[in-house]
Amino acid sequence: MQKQLIECVPNISEGKDVVKINEIANIVETVDGIKLLDVDPGAATNRTVITFVGEPKQVIKAAFLLIKKAAELIDMSKHKGEHPRFGATDVCPLVPISGITLEETAKYAKELGERVGNELQIPVYLYENAAQEEKRKNLANCRSGEYEGLKKKLIDAAWKPDFGPAEFTAKVAKTGAIAISARDFLIAYNVNLNSTSTRRANAIAFDIREAGRAKRIGNPITGKKVLDKNGNVVRVPGKLKAVKGIGWFIEEYGIAQISYNLTNISITSMHKAFDETCKSAQQRGLRVTGSELIGLIPLQAMLDAGDFYLRKQKRSLGIAHKEKIKIAVKSLGLDDLKPFNPDEKIIEYVLKNKNKKQLIDLSLTDFAEETAGESMAPGGGSISAYVGTLGVSLGTMVANLSAHKRGWDDRWEEFSTWAEKGQAYKNKLLALVDEDTNAFNRIIDGFRMPKSTDKEKELRAIAIEKATKYATEVPFLVMETAQKSMEVMLEMAKNGLQNSLSDAGVGALCAKAAVYGAYFNVRINAKDIKDKAFVTNILEKAKNIFDKAVETENKIITLINNNL
């Protein structure tokens, strides 16, 4: 069963005092299983976005401790900042990451809200998917009036907190209120302007955000607002859905920014918001100088941005992830105000277990030394997978070179498609380098199991059989992937850059070697498997794959010899 993971992104109303910020943030890691991913303070907004992740129960416990510590250390009666706020821990959204639905996450948000209200005596408003009524779904409604209007808000029957005191006590005067939610992944994203004007930044925000601006009679800025029959303000929608935005001046940097919340990046991506902001700014005589990401972002969002700008440049999309990320960072100007470190800002990279030794993270020299050492792993299976990786990498290189060949500008998409296929094969084979060694280690673990009793012997035999099957399936997958990857080298030998024919040929030879080497591993592991039906089936399929690889290799070699 997949492990349940929730991300928690509390925003605290302190962005200047590093000692306080760290004391509040670090308390979450006193809870077992919690990983603190990011602490992103802003001096001008006097606000810090904290991100941590873990299993639901641990996240709720850690969030409660953070809210409690923030209430102890932050005095809202003395707080000043550019960002809307009404509490020491202003908002505390819970975000489903894996193995859990948004609906299930909402139940945990309510559990947290009830505990905060009852035990800490802080007024709690549930918003987004945890909201108890429609008008409270929107955070802006819950936080309207901000801290300064909280005294009046709490005694309004229509805005009685979901949990906690409905009065402005001396304690509430210090802690303020808190908004707790369950929501989809949200990107907090600021776009920088070559201006100091908050009014002009707001004008652009109104152009872009879904809520747009109020419709007015006559002058679009100063004219009387148009009301509908129910007395509500009629609005002119903005350009983009699932976007909230306001303009502000950031004294820390001496510029105006548009601050966006991208509430559903499958509807409006970061690069789409940036691109439309550039157009709107230009129409208003302004220029976008870059942007700023607050908190973390999914890897796919960065890759999508890279692809977007590569397409604009008519360049191949079949390049490595790190290169796409560089394109995204430079195109969006994410390093305009401060350096952008992908290892600290991309959630998958932050979550990666840095302590886990992986073969593919080693240098070429260290990989060779590890292979040549006394241990039995990495062995032929891992080496086969890596040789296959090198093979399809060469085919992919030829595709990328062909996409950039002078005079072939009308064919860039054709070669980009082949390069993307090559990258997919490469990534799969890279993963199999370590997986083959992991599979071998499972067999060793099986043999190390106790065998003192009949039951222990039975369990040990089952574990060894299961591990041996898996250790046969992994090299089979290497065979299958390496053989399929040869389509890239074949196509490049036929239609790619002819000056790189030899590269396509070497790629094909490596892929064939990977198939052949993995075939040895399939056969040697299969002979120890008791399940003869399994053995017959996998050996038959492996032989077919091997024959196809030989056939494709011959085609490629013939093509190359005829054209050299």
C-alpha cells in the first residue's frame, strides 16, 4: 500500500527575526517522521512560508506544535507587513502529496482546527476544501478586515469562528486568528517589475487574475461601480483562471511586484502567468524583469516551463531535466532577485534521500572502482543497464544535433520527438542500473533469513523464490528497454545527421551489448527458480527480444557501412 504523505505550508507573521523564525520552523522536526523542506522568509512582507512533509497524524502533531510556538513568540498587536494577515500563524494549508485524497486531507484539516481552537484558544476559520460553508471557501473572505478588523469580525454572527473563541480576548489580541485548509498544490509566485508603483502593479494583477476588476461607469479607475440586481459589484474577469493576484511594493528590493497564487497549475501554469504578465506590463509601458518563487514547486511544473520556452525557440525538447530547468530559470528570471537552487526549490529533489547511496550518483571513476571491488554488486545486470543508457544517449544526441542542423529548421519537431523518446528510454535504463543491484541484494537478504524451524525454512524459501523471480524480471526489463531504444539509433542512421552516423552506430552496439548482457542474467537467474512455468515463459520472451535486437543491429550496421 502506498504511503500517505501530506505537505503542510504554514505562513507565519514574522519575516525578519531569524532566531524566532528558526525556533518556530525547527520544532516540526521534533516529531518523528517529519521532514522540514523549506523556510522562506520575506523581510518586506514580514512573513515566512514554511514547508514540511510527513504522514497525516505526524503532520497534524507537528503543525499544532508550530502554531503553538508561533503564538508564543509573535505578538500580532505589533505586527506590520505588506501581505494581508490576521494571525501569528496566518494560514496553515494541508496539501495531499501521495496515497491520500483531498477529501481525506480535509478531515485532517478539521481535526487540526478543532485542536487549535480548543487547546490554544485561537479563533480558527476553515477555508478551501475544509470550509463548512460556501462563503468561507475563499481565503480572502475569511481574512477580510485583516488583524485590524478582527475585533469586530469575531462578534459578527455571520463570521463566528469554526473553532475557538468568538471574542477578542487579551490572548487573541496577541495571537490573532488562523485560517486552516485542505487544498491542491498551490504555487506562490511573484513577478518583478521595473517600477515602484503599487497602483500600476495592481492594474496588471487585475488584468490577469480570475476575479479581474470591478466594472465601472465611465472612467475604468475612478468611475462608479456597477451593481447587479442583488447589489453585488459586477466584475470584469481577468485573463486567467485559477489565479489570485495583488500588486505591492517590496522595500527590500526597491521594486513593485505582482504577487500571484496559482491555485491549479493544470489550469494556469507558472509560465503562462509570467507570459501574460509580460504582455500586460508591456501594454502599460512597464517591463517584467524576472520573477520569484515562494516555497517549493513540483518538478513537472519546471519541466513544463522549460518545454514551453524550448517550443518558442523551436528547439528540441529531448534534453536532460537539468537543462530544461536551466531554460525555465533563465526564461522566467527566477534568479533575478536571488540565486535559484533547484535542489532547494523543487519538491522531488528536496524529498530525495541524500543519504541513500545510488550507483548513478557516482562519478565515472567511482562507478568503475565500485564495480571492480570485492563485492558482487554492481554486477553484469547493472553494467548492462548502464551500457544501454550510454547507447540510447548517443542516439538521442544525434537526434538533438539533427534538430539544430542549419537548413533543417522545418524538421526540428520531427527530431525533437525522437530525442524525447530517447530521453525516456535513457531515464528508464538509468533507474534499472540501481534496481538490478537492489534485486540482487533481495536474494542475499532472503538467504540471510533464519532457518531454525520448519516455518522459518518455509518463509525463507518463499522469500528466496520471490527475490530470484524479481532478479530475473529486472534484467528482462533491461533487455526489453534496450532493444526498444534501438529504434532511435535506427531512425538516426536512416534520416539523422549523416556526419554523426558513427555515433548512431556506437549507440546501436551499446544497446545490443545491453540486451546480450541482460540476457545472460535472465538465463543464469532463471535456472534457480522452482516455478517452471514462469521460467519457460520468461526465457521464451527473452529469446524473442534478443533476436529482434540482433536483427535491428544488422540493419543499422548495414545502413552505416553503405553510407560511410
